[in-house]
Amino acid sequence: MRKRYEYRIYPDGTQRHALARLFGCVRFIHNWAVGRRRDMYRRGGVYITDRQMNDDLILLKNDPSYLWLKDVSSVPLIQEIRIINKAYTDYFKSLKGLRQGPKLGVPRFKAKRGRQAAQFTTKARFHVWHDPNRRDGWLRLPKIGNVRVRWTRDLPSEPTSVTVYLEPDGTYHASFVVTAPDTHVERAVPKPDALMCGIDLGLNDIVTLVDTNGNRWKTGNPRFLREAHHRIGRLQHELARKTKGSNRYEQARVRLAKAQAHLRRIRLAWLDVLAEKITDENQAVALESLNIRGLAKSRVGKSVLDAGWGILLRLIHEKAERKNRTVIHIGRWEPTSQVCSHCGKRTGKKPLDVRTWECPYCRTPLDRDYNAAVNILQVAAGPAETLNGRGGEVRQTINDPRVGSAALSRETTTLSPRSFI
């Protein structure tokens, strides 16, 4: 299992200058490679192979006009060429429909603003070590020196590569890629309390959870972006009033970048704790298949992005894989908000402002979010077979006696009960 460990690093003045030179060379090679591929394509659609790009890089470094490329380590420059080659390979696969996921765009030029990065592999002979009696470690990089690292946790094995980042807020980070054994865990995984849980994602409450033990709870929505809206807006207004390129413009840009980084960190920390709790307490997690990209373009797009649904789903998948948990996604068009979880009757669509309602068939008062979570749990637990129902009331229910559902005995099916063991 390959994992990534990120640490904060603190280079001194000389090392910051060397890193700035390295980032500039990597950015130049990136733009040179993209520009060369575009020029060859415009001249007749000629495709440059990866080997030819590597040979051209050697010729470029030996050119008297570009001897300054030899002032930095050659490994990050070669790695940038490999990254560009991989980006173009994925782009062509995406055009042909050979790559899963959303369509990729053609690789673009890299700007000086934004995150700057340089990747070192084991060929660069970087070295990292930590004194057990101190909180700081050291990272030795070629032609840069020993950089101080704030050591927060030990690496499970020797890293295979390290990527050094310069964030827009002026902070430096080192990200190590290690190959951890499958049995390695950073802490003991607790025994799950429930066999399975159903989760309904929303905006008033980011997570509404119901498990097979009958427990249910809601998280609320901190609305981090809404809380920081006025401060970030004020900093953006201050930045717009500064002359671009001046010292005060740079100071205002750093203040804005720090505010945005703080917002990103607190949202990620809150979602990480939430995903940890969900995967600790449940052996299986049932989720919706949401079109987050489409919802982000709707009238509630800002609230959807502020909730961080995509980040939460990614964290749940990562933690579930590490803890040997199961994640199940139900169909996107399942009418979880239209079906009564008590009697199974479909009652039609409801406006978003309707949070509680009463089933017209069984007269059961229902909470919209809890009802949807129960339906998600029932659908994911084991779909009923409908072809041989013979006109009976076919339900998709949880075949577990510990679930407090009143509709367990109403399923008409020829399928055997599903076991969660």
C-alpha cells in the first residue's frame, strides 16, 4: 500500500533562495515541454515520444544559453518531463474514451503564481532522519542542504520519493511517498459497533446517519466559508486596491492566501474527524451516488462546495480501505426522499423546505433526512428480487433482526436473506 506523509519544513534564507531557483527551473522545463509539443502538433500533428523528450532535455541543458539549468539537481527536471509525458498520455486516453472519470483537458502552461513543486526520487539520494529527543527532523536535498522538518509522526518505511511544495501563503511542505505494509496502521482500529449505516448528505446537516443498531444522529453544518466570507471578501477588496507588482500588493496577497489556507485546513480537519468516526463505528457504510459537479453549478452551488461532500466521500473511502471496512454506493436515481421508510409507499416529490412530513398511507410522522438515511440503508443492505413477487408488496429491507424497522416481514422475494458476517 502506497501512502503519502506530509510535513511542514522551514528552510533558511539561503535554502529559500535555492528552492526558488529550483522551482523556477522546474517551471521553465514544464513550459518548454508543453510548448514544444504544441509547436510540433501545429507543424503537422507530429507526436514526440517520451525518449525523444528526454534526449531534447539533455541537448537543452548543454546549450550555452541555458547553462543555468545545471545549477540545480537534474532529478526534478527529469521528473517534470515524466509528469508532462504522463499528462499527455492520460489526455489522449481520455479523448479516446480509454480512461475512466471525467474528460481531461490538454496540459497547460504553469504560472509563477500558485503552488510551486519539485519532486525528488531515490536517484537524487535525498536523506531524511529524526532525533528521537527532538521534535524536529532533517531533510537533506541535493544542492540545497539540510532543511529542518517539523516531525509530527514517524514514517513506516523508507520513502521512495519526496515532493517539496511552496504554497501561495509562503509556507513550505515536504510530502513523502512510502510503501507501507498492508498490516501497518497508525493506531489500533476499534471494533465496529454496528454492522452497517446509511448516510444522507445534506446542506442543513452535512451527515444524517442511521445504523443497524437503531442509532441516529446529525452533524449540523459549520458553514466555514459563510463564517469567513466577510473577512476573505475584505482581504480581496484590499488586494484589488493595490498596484500589481508592488510590495504592498505582495503583502496583501500573502494575507489573503493565509486566510484561504486557514479555511481549507479547518474544513479538512473537521471532515477528517467526521470520516474517522463513521468508519470506526460501522463495518459497512452506505452512501448516495451524487453528481457533485452538477450540483456545484446549481443555485446552491456555493453551499454544496462549502459543505465539502467530495472531500468527505474521499476520506471515507480512504479510511475504509485502511480499516478493512466496506463502502456501498446506491443508485443516483433511488427515490430515497419520496418513499416512506415505514410502509414503503411512494408519496412523490417534496420541496426542499419540507423537512418533516406525515405518510398519507400509514400516518407515520417522518423526518426527511432520517427517512432518506433509512431508505439508503435498506437499499444497500440487500435489494429484493422483483420479478417473482407475484404482485405482492416488494420491499428492499435490511435482513437483520437488530434493525428496528416495522417493514421487515413484508418483503415478498425468492432471494435468501443476506448475511453481514
